[in-house]
Amino acid sequence: MAKKGNRVQVILECTEHKESGKPGTSRYITTKNKKNTPDRIELKKYNPILKKVTVHKEIK
């Protein structure tokens, strides 16, 4: 029987996009280790709609 891992899939959403008023959303899917990082993560990722690097926070 396989052991269940600590790695889970998370969705990152842009924080600056809502204030810009432009349609659409910038989201990325990544994985994280729940044992090492139990809190929500923030990463700087490229937003193609705003055409710049912005902070993306974990949602859900």
C-alpha cells in the first residue's frame, strides 16, 4: 500500500490584478509541502495581462 505524501497542489492568484480593473485573472498551479509550509505561500510570478512581475498569493 502506498503512503500518502505531504505534497499538495495549490493555486496562486495575482493580488494586483483586481485593483487594475482589467478583465481576466492571472493564476498559476504549483505544489508545496504541507509539512514544511503549513501557512499560505506568496511567490512573485509574471502576470501576462499586466505585463509585469507581481505577487501571487495562495487561494482556497
